[in-house]
Amino acid sequence: MPVESGSSAAARQAKQKRKSHSLSIRRTNSTEQERSGLQRDMLEGQDSKLPLSLRSNLMDLFSQIEREFENLYIENLELRREIETLNDRLAAEGQTFEGADLAKGALKTKASHSTSQLSQKLKTTYKASTSKIVSSFKATTSRAVCQLVREYVGHRDGIWDLSATRTQPVVLGTASADHTAMLWSIETGKCLLKYLGHQGSVNSIKFHPTEQMALTASGDQTAHIWRYMVQLPTPQPIADMSQTPCEDDVDFSDKDEADGEVEGPNDCPSVRVATTTLRSHQGVVIAADWLVGGKQVVTASWDRAANLYDVETSELVHSLTGHDQELTHCCTHPTQRLVVTSSRDTTFRLWDFRDPSIHSVNVFQGHTDTVTSAVFTVGDNVVSGSDDRTVKVWDLKNMRSPIATIRTDSAVNRISVSVNQRIIALPHDNRQVRLFDMSGVRLARLPRSNRQGHRRMVCCSAWCEDNTSCNLFTCGFDRQAIGWNINIPALLQEK
């Protein structure tokens, strides 16, 4: 028969002593001390590699957590008692008022029903008050009236860019990914001419300031200058379309219409040969514009450079380098020899050619994503739009920070600024077009529903202020351009 060793017997006796000692402590101490002592004894009896002091701290923390739960439980019980007391009081009042002996369950149901009615009344009052507040904001920020006048349909792919001529006859030009550019009658929506000279997507179209010449930039790494002659058809009466306030009261659906093949315009003359072809870029030419006077043009490319050409000789005058990534847009000042280029490197640059002997450059840093476009205003301002969902207004005399910032809910594409009304038109990736003034105050949102407006990303906006039925044009990847009539009250323009 095995005999128990002295060490094991001593250990067992010590363990028994600890148990009896802990029992005596539990009998004499408070409830909290009993619990903590028991927990400590249980920890001491368990195998653990943690030091005893650390385990003791953990037990103290667990005890505190348990006390907190106990307090919450007690508070919950007290609250339930108060609720029962209030229910009994409501039941008594209900019995006195009704004068009948109602069952307790029925009284509770009635009390619950009256409580829900009170809650519903509070919610209704809150919604009404907030609706008044929201409507008051809408009344002060959206007095513009927008009317969809005409749609220009005929391209077989998305439309990247559009612009209106500055000379008579006033026509609309569109540049499309279907490798064509088209000229349209603004009043009738009929295609007047189609340009077929490019071998790639036509990314930009701009008209000469005084002559019937168009400048187009293409994915075939070239820019073309071509002449056009058009004859405007007889205007047709505009369809009866009620004027729609430009706000959020038009509920639109996200369901897009089927993308069927659109038949091209019938009996539309075409031009296939360019008057001048500009070849110097090593990548896609994404945009091009005329300098003031129309004797020089500037192009922007994905090869990270902008080129300045002489129109008569088609020679390269300057290569404007400095951007770290692909260029996205270029624009020229309407009255001065200034050029602004935007890029995916989150900056845009101002190039000054007013001094023939030297040209300077200034870098604008303020966006956090691709600058999709930057355009001049008539004054000393530049407006830039970005994929970071902001539009910034800059003063050329103080380029350190913008004088106004417009924050939106979607990426902003090629913006435009009205010359006369100084209104910024913002085309968005989310198919919306919004109007703001130069101080950043929202004026309107163009109506969009299943029956009108764009069904895809809106790529570009352009103003036309030559007394035509449409004074704003937009185009998008739904293969159509739309002409709008925007009526901004004079009082709102002054503000």
C-alpha cells in the first residue's frame, strides 16, 4: 500500500487550512468581501501562469463590473415599479372618467394606445416644424426656373464636350466618343453637319471667336481645325412644356432606359478633311481651345504637356510642361493671353503669355483629387472643379487660397460659367446638374426624372447667351445633349 509523502501531505493540509480560513472569512465579512474572497480562493486553486498580483487586479476589475450591473438591475426594477404605478394611476383616472369597471389589461392597452398617440403627435409636430425650416431654406436658395427646351439626339456613343458658336449663325457643337463631331440647329434640334476626320474619340470642340472654324481634340493624338458652312432651317414651334422649379420636388427613379441603337440624323452633310492638323503629342489630346484673337491654339494631352500652336503655320510655339500626371482640360481667357491647364496631379496651372518674350506659370494647389476642369470668368477669377466633389473659386490676384468653396455629393466634370449672369453650372457623375453663384450659394438644380434630364453621367455644360431659346446646354454619356432655358430673377442675381 503506497504511503503518502510528507510534502504532498503538507500541501493537502495547507490547502485544507486555506479552505477553512476562507470559510471563516466568508462568515465574518460583508457580502462583497465574501464574493471577492471566494473569487480569490478560486483563482488560487486554479493553475495559471499569471502573477498573483495581476490576477488580483483582474478580480477587482471584474468585481467592479459586477457591481455596475447590479446597480443597473436595481434601477431597472425601480423603473418597472414606477411604470406599474403610473399604469395603475392611468387606470384609476380612466375608470373615473369613463365611469365603468374596466379590466386591468384593457386599461393597460388603452394607456399604451394613448401613449402611442401622444408619440405620433409629437413626431408629426416635429416633422411639420422641420419641414417649415427646410422649405424656408429652399425659398431663399432656389428661385430659379428651369425649362428643358430641346434634346439633341444622333450620336452613337457618349458625348464628352459641347460648345456654342460666338458668331452668326449660332449653332451648337458636340464632340463624341463615336469619333465624330456634330453641329446642331439650336432652335430645331436638327443636325446641320457632321465632322468625320478623326480616327479616335473626339474629346473637345471649340469654335473660332470670329470665323466659321472649329477646333477639335481627339484620342488619335491630334487636334484638327476645320471650316464649316451651315444654313439654319426654319424654326419650329417649341413643344408645350410646363416650367419646372429647379429643386428637389421632382422624384426621379434610378431605373435607366434601354440603350438601344440610335439612328443617325438623316440627310446630314459631312466634312472629312481638316484644314489644319496639329501633331506633336505622344498621347490622347483631351482638350483644346483658341487664344484670344484666334491666331493661336492650345492643346492638353495625356502625355502631361500642353502645346501652344500657331494656327497659320501649324508650328509648335511652346510646350508647356510641369504637370506630374495626365492633363484633363485646358481653357483660355476671353480677353487676355492667359491659359489654365488642369491635371490628375490635383493641381491646375496658370500660364501667362501676355509678355511675348517670357511666359510665367503659377500652380494652384487646393484639391485632393483630379482637377477635371478649370475655367476663366470675365473678371479676375478662375473656377476649378474636381473629382474630390468640390468646386473652388479663385482670385488671380491672391492665389494662396480660394475665395469660395462649393461642396457637393458627387464628382464634378467640365464646368462652365455664364458671362452675363456669373452663374456656375456643375455637371456631376450622378446625372445631376446644379447651379451656383460665384459666392458659392446654390441657386438651382436642373429637373431630372424618367421623362426628362440625363440618364447617365453628365460630362460637360456650356452657356450660350446670344438670345436663343436655350441659354444652357449639357451633354452626357446617355448619347444626348439637352438645351435648357434658365431664368434667374434679377433680384437673386444682385444677391
